[in-house]
Amino acid sequence: RSEIRRFEMQSSRILPLLLVSCFYTLSSSFFDFLKSPSSTRQIENEAKQKDLRQKQILKEKVYQEQVKLFDSISKSRGIPPHLNEKYSGSTFTCDNGSKKISSSLVNDAFCDCADGSDEPGTSACSNGVFYCINSGYKLLSIPSSRVDDQICDCCDGSDEGILTKCANTCNEAAARERSELDRKTTAYRSGSKERSNLIDKIKVEKTALASQGPELNAEIDRLNANKSEYSSKIKELDEVIQSRKSQRNSVLSDKTKFVLNLHQMNLEQSTQFLSSLLTVLNVDGHDESIFGTGHVMQDEVKPHEEYTEEEEQSHYGAEEIIEDGDVKTVFTPAVETTESKSQEDSNNNQKPCEVLEFSKNDHRLGHLCSVEDPLAAIQSLIYTVIESKKAYSEPMLLLGFWTTRHTFAGSEEYARSHLASELADTCPMD
């Protein structure tokens, strides 16, 4: 017993040492195994193989599910009701007649017909046609390439079902379309009623106008009968008006010559008066009706000494009245003075180029520098302007301005302002 006891005591001391030694040996071997390159690649390869096996298992499951789904596809999917008989036989003939196949090959997700008619319920054929039944709404056709594309094209969702599910919205679509149709129907009925009312109104007006037809035709005949009479009267009145205008212009022209008393003006005054008159009438130096070829006829001037005794009396007499219809034009002739006569005699001896000096270099009067008697030429040209332009108010206004202010500076603006005002047909008060 003592030996056994001693052995047990020695064993209890040695056993922990043995266990520690074994553990150390095993740990070193294990860590050495992990550190070796071959063991690392082996672990990675095992992990990859495990991942590939899992993916393969998943693919097989998906394939099996797809096979089950395709097998579950109805042979009548995507077929419109009016073609059910064509697809219900034991065989199927392609629409283009190129091939006859077993009906079991219809909607089998494989395109057998070139025209795609054997796959109306799948997307196997790119040129096929899928018909949405859309119960409660309306039949709709779409390209079969849109079938099972995870986009709901049919309101009843019949184009999907394998990869995604679509809610049936045909009732809502039908309700919206019926509402829009009711709105259009109501608008049409309202417009139709309004159209009927307008037709009735037009009929009444047409009847009323038709009853007035004979009376209006009689009035037209009466007016046509008097048309020639009125036309001849109008022509006669036009001739009378033109004649009176011509007479008035002739009288005004003669009276204007007397009233102007150009023979009382010297060369400076006449030159300034002509320049102002041309400016007011907007006459340029190229107006052939006034300047002709550029020469002034001096024999058009009628010297003061050549007036007859009757003209002298009329010129120096009391106010003269020219009657033109209901209009009376009153002229107050000017009175010739000895001073104005002497100014005229002295001005006849002035140099011709003084015309430009007096007119402030008015280029329109440049040709007058070469004439022998510029005063007579200017007075002749004034009468020519008045006759050619039928201008009577303008020279009167310029003369009145000169008479009251003793200058022609500003006379153009004065005349234009008065002629543009509402009092153009009256004599100015200033």
C-alpha cells in the first residue's frame, strides 16, 4: 500500500507537467500550420468552393421556380376572345402560314413562328402582340416585348405576374373615362342646344328680312333712278366750286399784289421778305416752277409808274371787299409815301451782291447777284412764288409782321405758328 501511495503522489506531481508539455507541443504545431502558405490557400479555396456551391444551389432553385411558373402560364394568356378558337385546337398555324406547330408549343417561352404569333403571352418574340383583356374596361394591345418587364402596362396586370405583381386598376380607369365622357357629353348637349336656339333665331330674322325685301328693292330702284340726276348735279356743283376757287384765287392774287406794295420796299426789305417767304413755303433752290432754268424774268415786274388811274384809285382808296360765297375778305391797301419812293430809287443803285448780304447768304437767291436790277427781279420773283404756290395767307402774315415790328427776323416762325393753329383762317390780333 505504501508503494501504491507513493506512486500516486509521484503521478500527481508528474501529470500536470505532462499536460503542460502536451499542450505546448500541440499549440506550436497548430500555429505553425496556420503560418504555412499552403494551409492559407487551402482555406481560401475551400471558402470559394463553398460559395460556388451555394450560388449553384440558388440558381437551381430559381430555375426550378421559373420552370414551375412558365409551366403554370395559361395557354390562353395574351389571346383576345375573338381568337380563342384559333389557339384552342391540337395544332397551331402561324399567322403568316409559314409553319404549323403543336398547340403545346404555344406560350412556351420559345419563339417558333417568325411572326411571333405563337407567343402572345410571353416576351420570347420581339414582334409578337399581347392583348390585355382588361375586364370592365377596354381591350388593349401592346408589343409582347413588354410582357414580364416589371412594368404594368395593362390595367388588369395580365402582362405581368412572373417577376412582379400588378394591381387591377381597370375599374378606376373605366370610372375616370366615363367621367370624362359624361363631361364631354354634357358639353356637347349644351352646345347642341345653343346651336338649335341660334338656328331658330336666324330663321326668325331671315323671315323678317325676307318680308322687308320688296320694300328694300323698291328703295334701291328709286335710288338707282335718281343716281344719274344726283351725279349730274354733283358734277355741276364741282364745276361751280372750281370756277369760284379760280376766280377767288385770281382776285386774291391781284389784291395781294396791291396790298403788298412791293414798290415801297427797298432792296434789303424785299430781299428779306422773299427769303422769309421761300422759307415759310419750304421752297428750295431747285424748284423749276419758280426758278425755272435759274434766270429771273425782269419784265414780269410792273413798275409803280405803269399802274392805271383806276388801279391807283383802287390801290389808294378805301377798304376793298372780295365776296366768296358767305366769306368776305377785307383788304386794307397800304399808302405809298414819298420816303418809300425815295428808298426805292436809292436802292436801285445798290450793288447786286448785297442780295446775299441782306438775305444772310440765302443760296436760293445767289443767282440774283448777276442781274442788272436786283430789286425788280426780286419783286418779280415774289409774284412768281405767290402765283405758283397759290400762297396768299403766308405773304400777308409776313407783311403784317414786318409792318408792326419793322423787321423780318422771326417772321417765319410767326407765320408757321399762326397757320398751324386753330385760328389759321382768321387774321391775327397781334
